[in-house]
Amino acid sequence: MATGNTGFNKGDADHDTIKDSYNKVNSGSDLKNKAEQTLGMASAYMAFQKFQGKGGSQNELVAMAMSQAQKMYASHSNNSGVNQQETLATAAQAAMKLFGSK
């Protein structure tokens, strides 16, 4: 699981924070600071948008978010020091939070 003490992993990230991460990633902003959380939350938000159109279980949303996180991690792999496991864990946690807010 993600181990950070700030942002999402501290428990203070909400739907808007997760959406802001999505917007940050898509605007091409610098991801060097807290890149794992930003990529993970953006991945979860992208999966949640697709999920809302088709529905399904929480497990399906988490799987979609983790799949998206792997893709985003690969496309942003030039960000040295980005931890893939942390990115995937954050995506899963954010997806669960989004599922609960639907």
C-alpha cells in the first residue's frame, strides 16, 4: 500500500483533489513533486469516468484504475524516482474512494 504522509495517503484527498490531479497530468504540468500520488489519482479519475458510463463492481473499478496507472506510469517514466508500486497503490485507494462517492 501507499506509504506517504501527505495528500491522498494522509486521508485528506477528496473527489475534487483527485480530479485536480487528473487535470494536472493532462495539462503537462511538472510531476516531480508527489508524482506517485498525482499519477495514481489521475489514473483513478480516468477509470472512474469510464466506469460511470458502464457501471460495475468496486473490484472492476480498482482493476481499471490500476491498469490505467500502469499506462500512465509507462508514459511518464522519464520522471526519475517515481515509484511504480506507490503509483499503483494510490490508484487503487483513490478508485475505492471514488466508488464510495458515486
